[in-house]
Amino acid sequence: MSNDTRPRPEIRFPGFTEAWEQSKLGEVAEYYDGTHQTPKYTKSGIPFVSVENIQNILGTGKYISEDDFETNFKIKPKKNDILMTRITAGIIGDTAIITNDSPLAYYVSLALIRSKKINFLYLEKYINTPYFKHELHKRIIHTAFPKKINLVEIGQCSVSYPKKESEQKQIGQFFIQLDKSIALHQRKLDLLKETKKGFLQKMFPKNGAKVPEIRFSGFTEDWEQRKLGEIVQITMGQSPNSENYTENPEDYILVQGNADMKNNRVVPRVWTTQITKQAEKGDLILSVRAPVGDIGKTDYDVVLGRGVAAIKGNDFIFQQLGKMKESGYWNRFSTGSTFESIKSNDIREALITIPTGEEQQKIGTFFKQLDDTIALHQRKLDLLKETKKGFLQKMFV
């Protein structure tokens, strides 16, 4: 029986059985930080990257002069170097790989990691594993704002890796293909959302107009302006007593606000034993507190907290309310207030433009089918991201 207790991952490619090595990052890579100087931006020149650009380092839209670049960057980024966020109010440890040798400037909030002993694709993915995130978390100065990790501490983080570079490469390439698939699904989803946005603009009348730009055949009548309270039933929420909140799915689902909705659907998160105000399955749920105007549907009977209102409306009304949110309609009611909110009367008096019932049904059905397609692509994307998360857990140690 082998006494080798060195780590091995749960999932491996065929043909690899050896134990993995473990080193400090500083033993397998060089690491630097960016300029500490406040950048003097120019209209063109050397692209400048900071934490907010980590997901798109080639499209920052910010530049510094070549003179500043030569003066402030003794260590210049190279192809296959890794940029990692280290000072941010967001996530420390987000990464990007530099894909060419074009000059690139970066701020002190980013670390530049240059792999020396292990494959750069493998190292970039290892930095994104829960194991390395834990190493970072132990060293982050959480009391600082924004929170940060000192450069020297990055080099002390442990890195586990297979000794054979061929295994490192296979792992790196596997995740490259997975990332490409995720990016493709994200682009498809974004395109569908943009398509919907375009239809919303053209299939509803613009301000002051009585008919939309695009209509289903057979409809020619002017649309009519009405108050929302005249055509739908509205129920304002009332929060149960906090001592009646539970985590028991057998109790009543409580919807308190935007946190209880995802992708325009109620997602059970908190339950209650006390019934105050209720919404029925199929009702629309409108957020009446910041962020005001977010709209969703419920697939359950729910209890309404004071952060939401229920509206008994069809799919057409659902789309109208979504369009009102996008256009900033509700902002007028909260301008200048310290806590953004809308009242019952604001909702009831809201003006919307509607066609005949038959045209409403056709428009509502059209957008429901589009929403269902968007939801399907969103589920596929979420599944891919969860799959990647699982592989990051099981293909590394």
C-alpha cells in the first residue's frame, strides 16, 4: 500500500494517476502590481486596464500616453500573463489572460501574474477554484475599503498542480472550451433580450402616439389611455410580524421585494406562518420599494410583504409594466426622497395605453413565447455555469 498522501483530484483525464505537487504561488510564478500613479487619460495611446475592465481588457476605452507607459511600467505585460483583481469593492481574485503582446497598462488594483513553472491556462483556472479563493480570503484585509490583498501575500498562496505539463494543458484546454460554450450561450441570451427590447419599442405606441409602429394584421383602431387602477385589481402588501418568519417550505411563501424574484419570477426564499395580504398563482408582483418598478410573476400563492404589490393582469399588462420600468416611469415618484418608494395611489393613477382585448391577447402571447425562449436560454446558461463550478471543485485540489 502506498504511503503517498499527496493530493489527487476527484476527476482526472484518463492516463494520469500521479499525485499532485503543492507550492506557493511565488515559487511557480512572478507577480507584480500596476502603476500607483493616478492615470492621466488621453484620447488614444496605450490601453489602460483597472478592476472594472477585468471582463473586457481589450475594450476598456481608456488610454494613457506612450511616455507615461514607458516611465511607469518597468514590467510590461506579455502574452499569456494573467491579470487578477486585488483591490476592489467587488470580487478579489477575478482574472483575465492577456492574449497578445500589444502594449497594455494596468492599475495598482490589479496584480500581474507571470507563470514560470506551470502552464498559464492551468494557473489561471486554478486561481478561480474554491481552493485558491480560500487562500486569498485568509489574506484579504477585510477592514480596508475597498478591501484588498497586499501583493506580497499573493505569493504566499498555495497552488496545487499536476507534475506533468500534458495534464496541466489538458485541464486548461478543457476549461477554455467550457468558457467558450458559456460565452456563446451568453451572447445568444443577450441577443434575445435585445430583440425583445426592440419589439417592445415598436409594438407599443411611443409617447403621444395612438398606435404602435408594428401591429398584427387586422388591427387598426387607436389605442386608449387608461389609469391602471381602472383595468386591474391591485393589492398592496403588508408585512407579517418578523417573529412569524420561518425557513419551513411547508409554510406560506413570503414575497418582500426584489430579492425574492429572479428572471421575473418569484423564487421562494422566506416563509411565514402569518397571512396578511395575499397574491394568487399567476398574479403579477410589482416592487414598490427600491428598486421601484421591478415586475415579476408568481407561480405560487404567496403572502405579500410591504415592499411589493400584487396586480391581477394579463400577459399584455405584464409587458406594459416591464416597459414602464425600463423607461424610468416610476422615477418621478421618488425623485428627491431619501428612500425610493411608490404608494398605492401612484400605481392606481399610472397611465397606460391599451388596445382591444383581442389585440392585447395576441401581443401578450407573442411576448410570452419570447420570454419562454429567453428563460430556456437562461436555464441553459445557468446550468453551464453550475457545471463549470462543479468541475472547478472536482478537477482540482
